[in-house]
Amino acid sequence: GGCECVKPGGDPGLPVAFRTRRVIRVEASEMWRSYVKKRNLIRNRRAEGVEPMDPPPKTQSVVDSHSGMFAPLDPSVNELYAFHGTFVRYALSIAENDFNIDLAGSSTGTLYGRGAYLGESITKADEYAKDEPGGFYEGVFAVLVCRVTMGKMNVTASDSEAGEKVKRMEYDSTCGKRLFRELVIYYSDQCYPEYLVLYQRVHAKDVEDEISNVLKRKFFMQVPLHWRNVATDLTKKHFRDHHELADSGYQHMQCLVNQARVAPSRKLQRVLRLEDSSLWEQFVEFKRDLRERLGGEEGISAVTPEMDNKLKVNAVEKDLRALMKRPCKFLKSGCKRGDKCKFSHNEFAAAMDDMGLAASRRLPVDELDRRLHEGFLWLACSTHDEAEEVSTGKSCKGTCFFENLDTALKEVKSKDGLKYAILCRVLCGVPGDDSSASDDKDCIILKVDSNNRRHVLIKESSAVYPEYFLELYSQEDEEAERAAAEAPEIAEATAIGDEAAVFSNAVEEAPEDALVEADEELREEERRALEEPLDIDLGGGNEEIGSDELPPSVRDPDDISGEDSDPGDVEEDKLRYGDDEESDVDPADLGPYWYIKRDETGMMDGDSSELPEDAIACAEREAEWGDFIIVVDKNFKILKQWNMPKGKAAAKLNEMKEFWELSKDDEEWSSDGSYF
């Protein structure tokens, strides 16, 4: 029975071998902690011991002979390694999010109840593995190599109540005793998916040379392996997400910044990873075109051995790899093995804990296609808005990127002490170093600095994927910005003070008789002007009337002799203007001098005077309240100032000037004759 295609001699027939395309180690701390907690719980529950598997699991001999790859197992709880075959995307989802027991058995049945089914034989696991016909993972299958705590097992050929017995804690798992033993667990934290293996089936009719050529090529995922959306099928769903890196990823990126020795030093505020399916597909399409230009899968490399080393862009990749190795424990005391030591002698890697190192290994260094000259380069921006524009991929064409982070940051100005560094994937393709003859080049090496770091001009925006966005703060930059902003204000304030001093000295040095004489002449002219009849159009013809005959609405507002005046108003005016009963100056005639005040809230008002000393006297009384006050003439030349603010003086003076220009001739503001 069964399908003809899997019978002996069928097409393609049963697999005769499996060839590995890629192996991915899963390092998920939360999932591991849950597994260890569950293992300890079973160990305590079965303190009297459990019956071991008989015979031992088939995976045991491989585990024992590869101790560097597989950690020791605990036989007291029947801990073992087993296989779980499935779709590639399901395997990726399990590796990212753990098993979903609620969905278990949806495609394969539930002979022993709803749970996660595993096997000790890869042949059995392959029965459950599926590829993606017509899709990205066509011909590629997946199996998870899982660490499992079986505990006390219900060994049975068939038991529909197996799952219920585990829930009643009679057992911890089920061992289906059939042609191949099937291992079933009912709680996801009883299993840790440690390795994801992508493989290809080999059939009897396959040509060995063709298989070998396929295996020589590095296998890349449709979506980057370290992305949250790694299991997404781009033909069915699109996404644009910004994922903030957690503590371990943040720690790694801060060490990467420190390793670049940026000056001034910068504190990483936060780091985001951009996952944009449209931008990624655009990048992959450029990669596909570049590969075809180089001759396809069997073509040449973009960077050939005979090329000058200065054309090879790989310094940032080396920076990333330097933070991936576990630090040597003899780093501080001195390691005798030197360069032969397999551990890191990088002082910045030594600053990371185990979680930081795990985050380093999740970065996409191994995802780079060196044959296409793919690498990482830095780009910097001054503001968040500029960085957001870069994230759209529209502003990268003809842009210069840098291998040196410090150089990239020095190309832009900070704002509020912040700069934005963007770590970009870049397809450099065929490089050149002559911008005048670059038609057949994908990038131009503009410069190689003293540290052997390159400035690289990328010609096409599709060749760039901006992946990591780092917000970097420098207190030194913020202080420099503040000092630069205050410098012109201080200079202007100094100039204002100098003008005021000149005027004050002029007044002090003038002969007192000359001032008195000028004052008396001016007052005499004002008296004559008041005694002359006023020609006012009242709508019924022109009539000559004196000021005493004016109706109250147009009478001098400061004339307090009328019957409607309030004694309280008289006292208030005396406090404001002084008790100068002999003065015949009419404040309603706006004079050429004003004082303007501005309080801390930004509210402004002012007063006018014919004589500068009167304006100054009024200003001095108001200045006692601590407000910023200036005295100006009709051309807004500042004669004197009080309570100069410590910051943004120039901006505040501009506001006062605008207020004065708008208000000095406004009838509504000047209707009371003195205030505007």
C-alpha cells in the first residue's frame, strides 16, 4: 500500500540519505530557564528514581562522542536528545516562541493525546517534516534536535488516555512502543529545542555532482534569522516593525560603541532594529541582480584575490566578531597562549556577561554573502527625523558610508547632545577607487584613513538596508551646544550694556544748567500747544474748541480733575508716575522714549515719556519687582536696561521689539494715553 512515489523503484522513492544545508543553535534564555525549572520539579517529584529507557535512546552514542556540542544529560530523570520533524517555518516559530501544545497534532494526528511528538530516529522524524512546494523553502526540510526530560514514562503501544494520566501526575510523559519509539510530552517547558537543522533529502536517482554543487552554496533564510518575523512568509504577509533591543542586546551595542573609541564618549540611550519586509525584499532583489551580473550561482566573486586590500570592506564585520568570543579568564593576568588562545583578548568583550555574548552571536554576521561583497557600514544623523527618513531607504543613494563609527559621527552635528548612528547592511558589489571611471562599479572607495578604515560611496539605495538605529548621548556635546547658543546672547547683552553705559555717562557728564534749560524750553512749547484751539471733526462741521470742552471719551485720560474721577485712581497714578503736580507734560502725546518690561511668564507692557529721564525713572521703580526692563528711543535704541536675563537674552529682546513695534502706534493699546 501507500503512495507509489515512496515504494522501491518509485519516483522519487524513499530518501536514501539526508544532506545538511544549515545548522542553527538556539540560545533563548527565557525558554531555557523554564526548561531547567521543569526538570528540577520532575527530579524532586521522582526522588525515588525512574525506570530508564530500555534499550537506551539511539541518540545517546552520538551525544556521548560529541561532548563539546551536547551538554551532559541527567539520566535520573530520563533526560535525552530527540528529533522533531516539521515545516521550516514551524521550526523557526518553535525556536523563537517554544512549542504550542494547543496546536500539536493538528497535521499528524494524536494517537497518544495532544502533545509534542518526538523521535529518537531521524528517519521517523523525517516522516513529519514538510518542505514548501513552489515557495522559498522548496526542497528544504527541518528537524529540531531537542533536549527532553521524559521523567516517569508511560510505555504503551496505544493509550488514548495517555495525556490525561500525565495531567493526573501518574506519569510525566509517554513512550509509544511501536516500530519506532515515539516520545510524547504534554507541557512545552519539558522540552528545549537546542538545534534547528535544515536539510535536503537525497534520492537514488539524484545526481551526486548536482547535490555537491548545491551544498557548496551557503543557504540563506528568506527573512534574517535574528528577526522576530523570521517565520513569516513574505508572499502572504508584510510588516514594518521597530524592535527595541533588550538588556543583553543593548549591552552588546554599547560595547560595540566603546570598542570604536568614539570621542567624546557616548552613552547609548536605546537601540532599535528595523524589520521592514518591503525594504528587505528590495535589498534581496538587488542582491539577486548583482549575483546574476557576476555570473549566477556558479559565477565569480565581486572581490577577487588580485584586488587591492584597500577595496575590501570588512572592518565592521571584524568589530562585530571581536565581541562574539568568550573572554579569556587570563586576560588581566596575562595569557601565555597569546594569539593561539581560542578565547577573546578583547577588553570590550570582557565587559559583557553571558547574556551579552549570547546577544552578540545573534547578530547577522554569518548572514553576510561575502561573494557579493556584503558587509556592514555606519551612517550618522543629527535628529530622529533624519534617522526616520533613512529608515525609508529613500535617502541612501549616492551616500557616503563609513567603517569608522567615530568618523561617521563627526560628520553630523548633535542636537540636545544626541546623535544617531545607523548600522547598515550594504551590498558593496564590485568596488572601485576612481570616481571618474565608475560606470561598472557598485561602490567607490573614496578614502582609506590612518586606521585602515574606508569611506565608501554607495551608488544605489537598494544596495542598503538600514538595520540598527543607535541613539547616542554625549554630555560634552550638549554643554558645547549650550555654550554656543549663549555666546551671541552674551555678546549682545554686553553691547546693550555698553550702549546704556554710554548714555548714562552722557547724562551724568552734561551740565545741570543745560538740562534744566532744555527741560523748561520743552515744557513751554507744550503749554503753548495746549492753549491753542484744537481742530476736531465731530461730524457736524469744523468747530474750534478748547481742551476743556472735549467730551470725556476724548479728554486726557490722565486729567483727574473731572467729576467722574475716583480718589483711589488719583493715589494709584501718583504711585505709578510720581507726585509731580507742577508738570504740564501730557502723557497722551506719545513721546519719543519708552520703557518696556517683560516678566518671567513672557507678559509685556510699557509706558511712554517725552523725556528720557522720566522713562528711566519709571523703569527704575518697576525694576524693583525683578522684571526685565529696557528704555528705548523712537528708533528702539536701548538707552538703559535692568535685570538682564541669564539665558536667551537676544531672543527676549527680539520679542520686546516686536511687541513695541506692534503696540506703540496701536490706538487700542494707546487709548489710555500712556500704556501700550
